Amino acid sequence: MKILKILWILFFIVSCGEKENHPYTFYYWKTNLKLDQEEKKVLDHAPVPFLYTRFFDVDKVGGKFQPVAVITKDKSFQTDKQIVPTVFITNQTLLGISREEIRFLAESIHHLVQKKAEEYHLKINNEIQIDCDWTAGTRDDYFKFLKELKKISGKEITCTLRLHQVKDKKQTGIPPVDKVYLMCYSTSSPLEKSDKNSILDVNILKSYLSKMEDYPVKKIEVALPIYSWGIITNHLGKHKLINALSKKDLNNPNFKKMSDFEAEVLKDGFYFGNYLNKGFTIKVEEISKEQLEDVTRFLQKKIPYFNIIYYQLDSKFVLDRKF
């Protein structure tokens, strides 16, 4: 009887552990599809058989739709993962769009995705993911576009879901898709003066997603940040970003450390490919394992099951990180 009881407890612990296990993969967001040794190793270990790959952005320039930064592929690129084409559309692309333009946009996106997949011999799956920060003013046309793209492509159309689109779902509406990707980052603007981490502030995220369990689309995957940057502030209080800085980069004899994540430049010069003047400050924002675990635990209470897609696959962000 005692042995049975112990076995039952062990089974319960293992079951709970399985419930908390979230298979993961990555977004690939660079313009040239190329993997270095570290990126390939990390991707090969990812249990989800997909790589979410940005193919191009769409913007409206001079009143015309334009593909921007269309992906290229290095000859060396190889992976066993199926590629999920992901397309970012600016919100301004959808402003004042006509029915004919919606159809034209859907056709153009479908054809360019197919063209790039064939040209580069990419093994794509049956999904196109659309990433757009749509608003109350563009929601109706955006939702028409998603339906049109599904009709034209014959593929499963999915889309990203930002935190404000969950919180303000009555205003922003529910997209006509079967699956959404919840973007758990960009909780505030890095260009505003704030003591919060603009990539991910867990308390802000929890307040935005307090009613996540009521969201009508039930198939939800979760995108979590692993990227970092440095926010440079000049003498006038103006900010700019330098990608992929970490707190280790602040260990420089020409910097005066103000905290673990902040430093002041003591000597004019080139740092991280940028000319910085004496008196400029650098604030590094990066994401800890503890923050990611906190978000995951919170979401487990809201979403019954989800995979994780880390943003983004880059050796600068995956090196020394345990997944």
C-alpha cells in the first residue's frame, strides 16, 4: 500500500511536469537566411518542427503597396524544419484601403511567398502567418484581407496578437483565424523615459492579459522575447537603440557604471559601431530566465496548452541560454 502511494505521488509529479512542458522553436527575422554553427545547433534541438521565417514586410509608399526587405538565402542554409512564411504588414498599409486593393494585396502577398519558396527550394508548410499591429480603425479591412488571403492561397492563415489587442478586444475585434500567436513583448516604448524594461515588464503584461482565458480564439501559441538592446540617451534627452547589447558590454574602462544595467560614457569615441559623446548614458535591456519562467507560469493558468516561439534566432541571443 505504501509503495502504491509513493508510485501515485511520483506519477502525479511527472504528470504536472509534463503539463508545464512547452515545446519550443524560433522566429527568424533577419533579411538573409543563413545559420551559423550556434544557431543551427540550437534550432536542431528545438522540438517543434517549424521555423517561423519573415519573408518580407509590406508598406504603402507614395500610395502604392511595396514589399520591403524581401528575404534572400545563403547557399549554405539547411534545416530539417518546415518553414512557416511570416509577413509583416504596417498598419498604414491598411488605412483607406478599397475592396479591390484588399484583393490585390492578398494576391500579391501569396504570389511573392510562393515565388520565394520555389526560388530558394524552401520546404514550407501549409500556413502563412501575418504580423500586423492593427487598430480599431483598420480592423474591418484587415479582417477582410485575412479572409481574402485564405481564399486565394488555400492555406491556413494565422496572425499575431499584441497585448493591447487582447485587453481592448471590443475595440480592436477578434481576427477571423483559427490560431493566433500571442506576442509577449514590447510592453512599452524604449524611446520614452521610464525605469521599466520596455521589452518585457511582467506586471504590465499580467495586467493586459488578466482576462486572457476569455479570448474567443482558443488555439494560441506564445511568442517570448530573448533579444536585447541598449538605449542611448544624449544630452538633450533624445534616445536611440543599439541592437543586441548586453550588460557585459558595459564593462569598459571608458564607461562609468551607474548600475548593473546602466553606464555613462566618460570619453568620446566609437562604441558598438556608433559614435558616442562623453556624458551620453547607456541603458541595457535584456530578458532573464526568471522573467520568462514567470510569464510562462502565469500563462499556464490562462491557456490550456501552448508552444513557445522565441524571438529571435540569432547567436547573439541564444548563446549560453538554456531552452
